Amino acid sequence: MQASDQRGEIMRKQISLRAVALAGVCLMPLAAAAQTFDLAGTSAGSSDQPKEYNNEIDIGARYQSGTSPLFGRYNGHDSKGFSSLGGIHLEGNLDVGSPQPLAYELTGTNLDFGTSHRGPNNALAPESEINASVGQQGTWKASAYYDAITYTGQTFYTPYPQSGAVAPGVVTNTAFSTNVATLATQSSRLRNSLVQETAGTRRDIGGVDGKYIFGDWLVTSGYRHEHKEGTVLQTVRSSLGGTAFGEPVDYDTDHYSVQGQFATRKLQAQLGYDYSKFSDNNSYFLAPYIGASGNFVSQYSLPPSNDAHYVTGRLGYNLTPTTRLNTNFRYGIEMSEASPGTGTGNNGAITDSTALAQYLSNPTVPLMARTYDANTSVVSRPITALDLKASYAISGRETSNSPTQFYGYNLGDSATASTRYTIVGQSWTKQKIGFEAGYRILPSTKLTLGYTFDLVDRDAGDANYNNTGTHQIGYWVGHSDENTLSAKLSNSSIPNVNTSLTYEHGVRSGRFEFLSASSADAGAFYQAPRTADRIKGRADYAPNEQWTAGLNGKFETNRYHYQADVNATQRDANATIGPDLTFSPVKAVTTHLFYNYEQIYYVNRGNNVNVPDGYSSATTDSIHTVGLGGDWHVTDRLKVGVDYTFSYGDVGYNMYSGIYSGATTNSWYQGNVSLPSVSSSMHSVKLQGEYQLLDNITLVAAYGFELYKDNDWSYNWNPVLLNNAGTSISTLSSGESANSYRVHSLYTAVRFKF
């Protein structure tokens, strides 16, 4: 499978899962779900006036029936077992002998003290958050905070359990046979020698903030430090195709800020300074080469350390009682060390013996870019029925002229020439002018018309050149401009019904530029001339307190226009539509039902030397999500709730139609067989309940069940695929294991208020 196809497939699957999250089936802790209930005091139905409590403590326990990195991807609950889970909130005032008391507040959430987490990166309190503050109202306030964010990535197979080493049983510098049977045996032996790892990162964030008020001025400042550690799944090409490994992550980020704000009735202004520093504590990843003759270690470069300075400003001024001016600007200087170190690999010309990794040579001076952003707008209501707005925005990036050289892999062991690319960062300027007018043509009907003009100028800084001086990226758009017209109609003339309909039409024109007429590489679709159409509608119906119904939908399509010899994305379209309904038959019961459908469609054209016009490929992603739920106040003290969500996503392929002929028919696996569809489905059930035992003691319980199935055929590591001609085909595979799971979870807690 080609690298671009693999990345595209991963992206499409992420889109499918994102739709599930948006539909309300995020894999959050059940403790967080339980906290959505209002637990403060007696319910509104009680005849007694409840006592106010400012402080509370949650003490709870949680059990999970199975281990799944995907289930716990964003919450740290990725492993089977028990854990404690709680929270705390304290607040009060201290009399310090001044007119204003000293106010304090302490809050802690998701305080998980379980240790049954997968891997070293998801240990104690994987999603905990603590905030503390003290101050005097209207004068000053000081705050401190800590936040832990855990991400559990894919489980995959790799020959590299750590930098500079291979898994036991993996033999390096082995020439792989061209004989089909021997090749299959070698591939199987290597595959069985791999180790299984789970990628994941842990972010620990801490900081302090302060503010001080005097007169019309407010001064704020803060310091934030973040440490991120773990691994992310990465894939590099070797003689066998795709080889997965855990790219090390050991980052430190520091951010300092100071701002001054001035505010009166007519004028509001702000001026600030920010400094950010990113430090990568690793310069490179070392990987012994697998596949051909030679005994050496390759160097894979990691993100370089960098820092940035920014000055920001904001201004708002009321020109008249009905007209306001707003202005914002930012100027920044960004610098990168771009220093990966020398390692043990060859940092010069790459031959076939160093085909595994990419290299980054040190530029003569640090890379630097100057950035600026500014926008201003005027909004006015000259008469009651008319709203007007005019705006202008400009942003730009100016890079240094220091070139950076990237040394890339060769395409298999047979390559003998080195592959080296020289890149200069791209500079650009973007401007936008906009006008908008809204007029209430009837008391219940408003029409809004808009126009925007976008202007973009780019240089050829992102163009690549190999070691022979041949231009590698053939086309870019140096200048483009886009005109967009929009219209929105809002209407509420029908009793209990509110509707709105918006339409936009944009045309972007541009000039393709290139340095080599022989180049036929793809052009960037986000720069290319295009015609865009977008339509969005919404209707809401609320006849009474019992019923609320809504329907929303949108459709967008982009058609890109290239020169005849440019291969890239030709067209894309996406659409979504969905009704939602809320029904409350009695005051104590509320139910909700929704459905959402989304479709994403791409048509691409790619290169193929055997077909003059290249080949065409299309993908259609369809995502269905349906959910229903309800809450029932059984008594003044007892409340229960239930939610069920089902989501189904499908990726369909229509590609590689007749792209090969003659002797080249078997060159790629995709040239023989169309890629099969990929689908995934998820069922999610949540049951929640709370019982107010006493005015200040509440019992909370929740149960959850999730079932996820994924039939992606690309899972698991398979370095060699044999075609029907009996020759090997290298395939790019992440080595990721299947993510299907079935998990039950149970949460119970006691909340004390005092």
C-alpha cells in the first residue's frame, strides 16, 4: 500500500471516530459523566429551603472489564482493573483586617489513584486537574494550576523496541532473497521476531497566573511549563517497505506572558508580550538497518528546538452609540535551532546502504521567520432595521534565506544514487477585505448579504531540489485571488418555527508557476484555482414546553482547476444532515432522540508513466450516528438517566481503474485488485443514577458498556506481499494491531457537602 494511501486511510478513520465523538459517544470516564448531574442540595420539588454548601468532596471507585488502548485513548482508562476516582472543591473567605476579605478556592477533578494503566506513560492520575487561587475581589488575584493529559496511541509491532537496538531474533544486514518461497520464509521469521508496543504520551502541565487592578488598568502575567514524554507511532521505508517504530517524545515547553489592559466606557485597549520556548531533549532516533548488505545504524531526525517572541495588541472604540471600531495585531519572530546532531549515521551523501532514514543537515545559521497578523473592522447600525460591517485583515510570513538540506531514503536496495533535497522556507502575504449588510425586510424576516475578497502572494520557498538540481515539486500558485458572495435568510413568520438558510459561492483564480517543464508532480489543492459552493440550513420547531424539534444540514463542494499535466485532487464534497427531537411528557421526564448522517467524497488523479493522463481514484466516506436518551426524576431525591448511541462508518473505494497495461500490470498490488471497503461500528450504553441520602450526602452510580468493531484489512505488520506474477511487492504498513474491543465499566461514589 502506498504511503499516501495509508495516511489517507488513517485520516478517514479519524474522521469517522471524530463524528462519533461529536455525536456524544466520547470515551470519557464515567465519573465525568456522573458529574453532569446537579448534585447541589435538595431538588426544586422539595418544600424545604435547602441549606447552602460551598465545599464538597467526592470519594469513588471505578472498575473496567477489559484492556483497550482505543477505549482509553483520551482519558487514561485503557487497562482492566480497579481504580479510585474522586474530586474536591473548597472555597471561603478569610478576614485579614482589610475592607475586602481574602478569598480562596481549591478544586481538584478526576483524581485517579489507580495504577493499572497500560505502559509507563499512563501512570498515576492520568487525567487529573488541580486549580488553586487566592485574592481580594476588585484588587488582585494569584492562581496556580496543574493538569495531566494522557493519550494512549496504537498498539503495533516493531523490530526497534528502543533507539539503536533491535528486538531479539531480528537479524540485521541480511540480503533478502528474490526466490518467492525463501522470501516468504524470511518475511515470516522477521515478522515473528517483532515486539509489540503501545504508543502513548503523558503531558504534565503546571503554571502560575496573576492579575492586579488599579484604576482603569488591569495587568496580568503568567508562566506555564509543559513536559511531554512517551512515544508516537512512526513508519519509515526500508527494503521491506513499511517499518514501524515508536518515535521518542521528550519535550519541554515554556511560555511567559504579560499583558496590560485599559478600559473606559468608550475605549478598550490591550498590549501584551509572549515568549515561548520548545526544547526537544532528543535529537534523533537510531535504527539499525534491516535488509541489505552493510552493518551500520541510520539516523532519523526529530523535531528541532525552537523559540518565538510575539507582541500583541487590541483596540476597541465606540465611535458613536451605534458604531464600533475593533482592531487587533500581532508581530512575531520565530527561530529554530534545526540541530539534530551527528549520530552514528553518515551525514553526507546517502547511498543504498543508508536507505532507511531521513537526515537533516545543519544550516549555516538558525532558521528564522517573521510573522505578522492584523485586522480591523467597523460595525454599525445606522437605522433600526439595518446592520453593516466592513473588515480588512492581513497576515504574512517572511523566512530567512538559509537553506536546509534533507537527506531522504532511496527506493529499495537497488538504488545507488543519493537523494538529497534543499528547501527554503516559504514566504507569503494574505489579505482579505469583507463587507456585510443585514436588513430586516419584514418584522420576522432578515436578509444578510456579504462579499469577501481574498488575495494571496507566495514565493517558491517550498520548492524542493535534489542533489542534481532537478526541481522536485513542479507547480505552486504564486498569486491567487478569490471572490466570495454570500446570502443568508432568517425567518420566524410561522408561529413557533425559526428557519435560516445560507448560501456561499466562491471563485478562486491563480497562476501556476514552475521551474522545470518536465516536472509532473502534484499541485497543492489548497492553492489551486477552484470553484466552491456551500449551503447551510437550520429549522427549529418549539410548539410548547413538551416538544422541541430541529433539523440542520449543510453541503459543500470544491472543484479544482489545474493545468493538463498536473495530477492532484480534482473534486471534493461533503454533506451532513440530521434531525433532533426533545420530548418531555411530564415535568419529571425528558427524552432526546437524534440522527446525523455525514458523507465525504474525494476524487483524485495520480501519476502513472504507463497511462498518459494518470489514474483516477475516488473515496466515499459515509458516517451514520443515532442516539437516544432520557432523564427521570423519580422522586425529589432520586434521579436516573440512560443514553444509547450507535455509530457506523464506511470507507468505499473506486480506484485504479485500468491504470496498468502490458508488462507493468503486476507492478503494484493495487493495479490488480481494488482496495476493499473499510467499516467500523460502535455501540455505547450509559446508565446513571444518583440518590440524595441526606441534604449533604449524595450517592452516585454509573454503568457503561461499549462495543467497537473495525474490519480494516491493513492491520498487523506484513512487510512483503506476493502478486500473481510471483514477484514481491513492498507494502507500507504501520504494524498497528486491530482496535476492536468490548468493555464494561462501573463507577460508584459518595459526595459529601459541607
